[in-house]
Amino acid sequence: MRRIAVLLVFGFGWLTVPQAYAQRGDPTGAVTLVATPRLVDPNYRGAVLLAVPTESNRHVGVIINRPTGRSLSSLFPRHAPSKQVRDPVYFGGPMLRQAIFAVVHMGGTPGPGSIRIMEELFLATQGSVVDHIIERKPNEARYYVGYVAWRPGELRLEIDRGLWYVLEADPELVFRRDPARLWEELLRRARAVTARALESLGPLAAVHPD
């Protein structure tokens, strides 16, 4: 079985991520993005994303709270190793929906074209690499149809418009068994972080209403 091969080649770097950002922020490392209520695009309404910077102020990421209800084996019934994957396939984003991506926990890069998100957490983008993960570490990864990509500076503009709350990246969120309430949970957390930040800034603080 040959899955559609997708190669995203990026030069990228990462820096230490602060404990949390208010709505205005400049993501310079892996972050958790929480859609604010004003983000009404159906692709992202109520979404939680894991995103990472790449070259030239670009960002890529996947939506982590949208299980499709389909198993990997139902998508690839002739690929026997796919039957070992317990979790459903997730909707990762509106781009390249015909391709399967994987976020995998492992000590080193899973293969060519993979993007390091955090220590021991990688986004695998090539079909052959995803196949290898399924065959060797089927349940140490989560599998996605599609992904999200931002043009240079685009994510910063969306944050400045109040479309995203930005929190510290947490790899445990990626592998949560039941993400149904994840958006509401992180929305409350983000609002609390923002409220504390505004209190510390005093009367000169600007507020983005939801």
C-alpha cells in the first residue's frame, strides 16, 4: 500500500516558550492555540491547535480536538498494520486533506521531512515515514487528515485581531483520550491567564472583547 507522499521542507528553529501568552503575543516556539469565540470560520470554530514556527516567520500546526470517528484501518483496509492503531483519525486542518500526517512521540526524528515540535515530539509529513510509524510505533502517534499552515506573519496578525488565545504547548494534550471538552477547558484557562496579565498591566491595558 502506498500512501500519498507529502514533503514539507522547512528550515526552522525554536526558543524557550514563556509560561503563557495573553491574546497579543509573538509565538517563537511551539504553542497551543485556542480559538476565541470571535473565530467563526467552521474549520476553526471551537478548535485547539498545536502550532510551531518554521522558516521566515511561517507556522504550521494541527487541530488536536477534532476526532473524525473513522479508524485508520477503515481508510486503508488493505494496510494490515493500520488495524493496530486504536485511536480514531483526527481532522488536522483544511490543507492537504487527502494526506495523512502523524504527531509522534519518540527520541529522534522519525524520518525525512519531519518537523520537530518539541523535545521528543515530531510532525511526520511524508507518507513513507507515516507508514513506518504505523508499522513500528502505531500507538505512540496520533494521525491526522490535513494540517494548518500560515503565511509569513499571518498567525501574528490573527492573534492581534483577537482570534486566538496562545498558551504554552503541552504534549499531553495531543494524546488526550477524550478531547470533547478540551476547548472549553482551555478557553477558561486562557481567559484566566489573560485576566491576570491585564491586572498586572493596570489601567493602561487594552482588552480584546470575545
